[in-house]
Amino acid sequence: MSFNLFNLTISNISININQDIISQIIYLIVVLIVGPGIIKHGITSLLNKEVKIELLITIATFGAFLLGDGGEGATLMILFFLAEYLETYALDRSKRSLSKLVKLSPDIATVKRKIGNSGINDKFEEVEVNVKDLSIGDTVIVKPGDKIPIDGSIIKGITSVDQSSITGESLAVTKREGDEVYASTINEDGYIEIKVTKKSNETIFSKIIDLIKESEDKKAKIDLFIDKFARYYTPTVIVLAMLVAIIPTLIFKQPLNEWVYRALVLLVISCPCAIAISTPVSIVSAITAGTKNGIIIKGGEYIEALAEIKAVMFDKTGTLTEGKLEISKINTLNNFKENEMIEIACSLENQSKHPIAKAFNEYQKNNNINSFKVENFKSIAGKGLKGEINQKTYYVGKKRTF
């Protein structure tokens, strides 16, 4: 009976040893999958006479395996790899957001150029050119519904311009001769000719793009502190671990293997994974999320400053509101009935694509307002609409239209 029990005990020990070896092999495979880049970076930094956190992670992982606890080493590598991956992913998302932003501005512009020698009856042609090839003084043609490709001033025409991509204002702004217009804004309803005043890399929109790119490189104070902290912390921990292994052995004649073990334990527990990797990921993610939602953040230090905000003042339409126009009240004049007036207004607005027209269309739909047939319809850029209903001429527009 005792012989059988002895055999059973030996078998259990053998099974436990085999399971432990298999576990260590699995942990080693995990490190070999996620760790090559980290290990390479750590060794390269050492060869360049720099001691970075990747080196500490590498030594600590190696030490964990020597201690027979490969799980700890594999966990260190996975956590650091995951943080690096998240930071890279956040940066890629930021780049994609920038790409979408860049696409808001057209690449091609229609330029008006003179044909032949100058004379009394000059003839012009319309030529499509790349926006980057535009020169200051060129005349660019922008038709209704097109995006304005470059910053400049209007030299011919009047229109309404949607400047929400630059100013955030949801309402179109009336622009006439002499007024400035900006790249990426939308010409709503009028034909205009623009004299180019800035090159493509000097426009307000291009400066916004550059600002977002720069914001990713501007580190928050906490981020700078972490970098400085890691620069001194990593070599300090490595030196301290070496001293823990050497001093008790040489001076106090303690067992070498015991104090090497303790030095390795110190290295493993000293890895500052969370503090070193959480800050950059958080900052880049915040800037990316802001860009995606139309909020431009100049850098990490400004995200940090948000924690100290106690009150916020808003002055832009569409910030606290949806920027969506609605008809809330109707005032009648000259013995017009309310229903009659709104029917005429909705009939004219049905012919327009102006943002204000959407409010009338929505009101008509929700209140079952009748509409009339409109003849000789005309959109008066920057002023309003004109049309004939039952052989009578009606106008809808601003005060000065009348």
C-alpha cells in the first residue's frame, strides 16, 4: 500500500512539473509574439547610451522568467504592447480625421484667363487648374453650390456663403463685391468671381489643419513630467536592483542566489507601466475625439486646463443650439391673413435650396400648408426670392429687399 502511495506521489509531482513547464512555454510564446519590438527598442536605446522604459520592461520580463514566474513577465509585455497599440491606433484615427478635414477643401479651381493680346474686346476662357498652382491675383470662378477653393475677395457677384467649416456659424452669410471669402466654405446661391489673395498653403483652412497637426506634438505638463520621470526613474531602478544583488553578497556575505532573486523581484514590481503609458494615450485620444467632433484643441496642455474650468461662455449659433432654423411666430401686415401669407411664403421657398427654405419646408410639412404654382421664379443672391403666383409678383427676403 505504501509503495502505491509513493508511486502516486511521484506521478503527481511529475504532472505538476510538466504543467509548469508547459505554462512557462506558453508565456514565452506570448512574449515572443508581442515583445520583439519592445525588446529591440530597449536594447537599441542601451546601445545609444540611453536607458528607456522599454529596457526596464525587457529586463523585468527576463527576470520574471528566471524567477519561474513567466506569467508576470508575459503580463508586463502584454500591458505595454497594448498601450503602445492603443496610442498608435489613436494617432491613426487622428490622421483619418485630418484626411476627412482636408477633403473639405477642393483640389481643383476654375480660373478665368484672358485669350490672346489685351484689347477693347477681351475674350476669356475658363481653365481648371490645381489649387496648389493658383497665384495671387488670379481670378477664380465659383458657381452656385460649389465649394470655394481658395481665400480671396469677391470682385464680381453677390451670394450667400456657408462658412460653418471655418466659423462654426450654421447660418449662411451674405457676401458681395469687396468681401473676403475662405477656402472650404460653400457658395450657396450666386455666381461669383474671386481674386486670389493667398496661396493654398496660406489659407485659413490650411492653418487650421496645421494647428491640429501641431497639437498632437504639444505635450501636456503631466506628459512632460512622465517623460522626465521615466528618464531618471528607469536607470535608478536598474542601478538599485544591481546594488541589492551585489552589496549584501559582498559586504554581508549573504547568499548570492537569494539576493539576485530579490533584485529581480524589485525590477518586476518597479515597472511603471500604468503611469508611463496612460497619459500619452489619453491625450492623443482626446485630441482625436475633439477633431472628429469639430473641436480643435491646440495641444495636450489645453486638455489638462479643462480640469480647472468653472464656467463656460458660448457665443456661437449651433454650439448650445442645433443651429437649425424654425418658424416660431408669424406677424401679419397690410390686412394679410396669417394662413394666406404663410402659403405664399412656403410656395416661394419651395423653389429654393437656401438653408432658410428648409425651415419653411419643415413648417409646411408639419402644418399641412397648401402651396401654389410659382412662375418666373428668381433667387436674388443675398437678398431673397421673387416669383409670380396667380399673375401677382411676390417677394420673400430681408428688409432691404423691399
